Amino acid sequence: MTRDLRMRWLTPALALLLAVSLSACNHFTPNTIFGAHSEFGHSVDLLTRRLLYLGILVFILVEGLLVVILMKFRDREGNREAQQIHGNTTLEVGWTLVPAVILAFIAVPTIKTIFETQSKAMPNALQVEVIGHQWWWEFRYPQYGVITANELYLPVGRTANFALTTKDVLHSFWIPQLNGKRDLISNHTNYIWFTPDSSFAWNGFCAEFCGTSHANMRFKVFTVTPAEFDAWVAHQKTNAVGSTPPAPPADSAKGGTPPVTKVATSVGTTTPAGANPKPPVATPVMNVSDTASATYPRSKLPEWVIPKTPTPVALTFDASASGDAARGAAIFRAAPCIACHTIRGVPTAQGILAPNLTHVGSRTTIAGGLYPNDMKHLELWIKNAPAMKPGSLMPLFGKNEKGDTPGFYTDQQIADLAAYLSSLK
Ligand code: CUA
């Protein structure tokens, strides 16, 4: 290949490589670490860029010098033999001092950033307790008495201070565009704080290997205006739809008209007002017309917020089973679900091992951010959670499903349960 021909290929190839690399850094890539949206992110970003550019400079200088020397002093016909020397004090002092200076350039901003990002949050910050579980996230807002799972709401412009602990193994709290990673360790509370600078929906991840479904331990962060945050808090503090505050616990299991029925009917936000408590099986719980809940506007949800995880091929569901929220509520109150899940306002459901389901219908995802929160995925999840998420501590409940424990609910009962859960906006 001639030199000209080589150059003809090299230039477009380099341009393509550059274009591909740059496209990976653009702002619309939801999981990029570049383009920070909090002061914490900016500190880390500044440091990263400074080190990156410094590294590039050093690389160009060293490699450039190497190439020049190789070309200039390469062996030629008739060259005399190179002078054989031992040591050069000036050079040796030079190549000891220069790296020391470079290290100082790295160390000073690094230590400054460490002190900045490890300092205590301001006292009036929003306090959020983050508790890691295999494999989901519990979020508690002690100032407001709100407990939720897998979806964080944060007001823009207010510093949020996170107290990080774990119920089992190591996890790591990471929202690529808002903060650096910080570990959740047992018997020790770690802290991290940041102030979101804009309203958006962000992806969050567990960034420390924590077992079979580590990669399925995700969460969403919705940064909203302070007014929207207040509305969200007020809504989250309410009891679950269909529950009555002084609910008599015993009257419902035998059917009849449990109090839940009336209120559940009024909540069908995906159906015409008050018409029908049964959401059609095919209709997702969450859709753009869902404006009833104080949640991040569904119409503004970026497309990538809704996961596209494939469901197990062998796991099927009877599509003709149309769920009834009132029947589902009656099943739920006596189901094993209540041993692990809390639904505020349902006296029998006070479990704390699994996500709080009080407003589960208002969330965008289920199963630790793994699946979209719609009827299909709720039903499959209840039917056989371990098949949907490897290692899931939630047992299977579908009749005739094969697993460690026997299941006992028919597809119809599961459809009713799913209809009830999705009514909990
Ligand atoms: Cu939790 Cu990885």
C-alpha cells in the first residue's frame, strides 16, 4: 500500500472513531458520567476533566518526544556508533522532579475535591435514608414520615443529604449524572449529599456487586420543583387508596362490600371517572393520561425511563383474566403478601421486609426498576417473581408454577391482586 493510499483510509477512519467517541459523551445519554447536574457532580467532573486533559498533555509530550528521537537518531547507513555513557545527573534530577510536580498538580485538586465531597451537608438539607436490600432500594424521608421504594423524588435547588445503610450485604448508591458512588455498609452509616440543578428523570444503580440480581437493582430519581415535591410528599403521606383510616380489620375477608370497594372505584385514573374498577388487562397502569397522582409528569418521562427487560418465555398469563381491584384488595388482606409488605391504611399489611406498597400504583417501575409498572408485568411478577428476577426473595404465587415453594393463586386471583396494586396510585 502506498503512503497516499494509506492516508486516504486513515483520515476518514480517524474521523469516524472521533465521531463515535464523541457521541458516547453527549448529554442525552442517560447513564453518562459527563455532564453533571449537581454541585457534587461538578466538583468530580472538574477533577476528572483536569486529570484527563493533564494526562493527554503528558501523553502527547512524552510520545511526541519519543517519536522525534526515534526518527532523528535512527540507525542510518554510515552512522558512527552511539556514544556509550553511564548516567546523566541533570537528566536524572529532571525526570524525578517533573513527575513530582505533575503529581502535585494531581494531588492538590484531588484532595480539595475529597474534602468538599466528604464534608457534612448543610443543616437544613432534605434528609433521605437510603437502605439497600437484595435487590431493591428503600427510601425514607424522616422529616416527612414518607417511606417509598425504588423511586426517589428530590426538589431542585435544595440539598439532599443521604444516610446510607444496608439490611444485608454491600451495595453502592449511584446516580451517574448527579453524584459519585458511595457504598452502603452494614453497621455503619455513610453519607453523601448533593443539590440537583434541574428538573428531570434520572437513572440510579447499585454499583457494588451484591449477589445474583446485582445488575437488577436499579432505581429512578425524579427531580421536581419544590411545589411539585410538596405535592408529592402530601400525596405519599396519605393512606392507600381504598383504605379507611379507622378500618375495622375483620369485616372484609368474607366478601360483602368491604370499605375498600367504594374508594377503589373512585380511583380508576386510567378509566372514565367512577365508571369501572377493573382496569383492562392490556392497559398499562401508567399512561400519559394519568394526571391524578402527584408524580413526575408522565408526558415528560423520557423514553428510556421505562425498562424494556424481556420476560421469561416460559412464563405465561391467561390474557382473558380481567382483574377486579376490590376482589384483589380482599385477597391481599389475607394473603402472605402482608407478612413482608406494608400498605399504609391496611391494618393487616405491616410487613417491613419488602417494599412499602402504599402508593405502588404511582411508580413507573416494579421489581427494583427491572420492569415497567403495568398490568402484564405486575401479574407475571406475582405469578413467579424468582423467574422474573433471579434470586428474588419474593416467592412465586402462581398455581402450578415450579419453584422452591408451591404457588396457589389462579391467574384470575393474580389479575385481581394486580388490579388492586395498580389502583394504589
Ligand atoms: Cu446492590 Cu449491587
